[in-house]
Amino acid sequence: MTSQDLEKRRKRLRFRSWHRGTKENDLLMGRFAEAHLADFDSAELDLYEAILDLPDPDLLGWISGREPLPAEADSPVMRLLLNFDHAAANLASGR
């Protein structure tokens, strides 16, 4: 995959992150995408895309810590998302 292809993919995933369907997840996933997608390689983008395919209620439950993360949803990118400082990203982004 060329660097141009990777950048197109990152752009598409960034858009999907900001347009999840619920405002809460738009903000959580969008800020995470802004902070990390530029550094993700193709394999990490695959893992992130799988996360974007998960239902909003499940993601919100896991991110908020209200629900335990099931083994089948666990990945290095999911762990990065769960440990992401959403509050600090909120202040930095101004969104």
C-alpha cells in the first residue's frame, strides 16, 4: 500500500470517527482519531477500522468503564483508545 493510499484511508477513517451517529461517540472517536491516525500503519488501521464497525453503545460502555471489555474486542489499538485522555484532548482541540 502506498503512502498516498494510506493517507486516503486515514482521511476516510477520520471522517467516520467524527460521524458515528451519537454526539458522545463522535467526540470520543474523533478526538482519538485526530491524535493517533497519522501514526498508524496499515495493520493498526485495520484494527481501528474494526473498532469503528462496533456498535456505539458497546464502545461508550467500554470507554467509560461502565462495561468490561470482552476478549474478542481487545486489541492494542483498543487498549490505546481505552487509555486515551479524552479530557485533555477536549481541551486541546477546542471542539
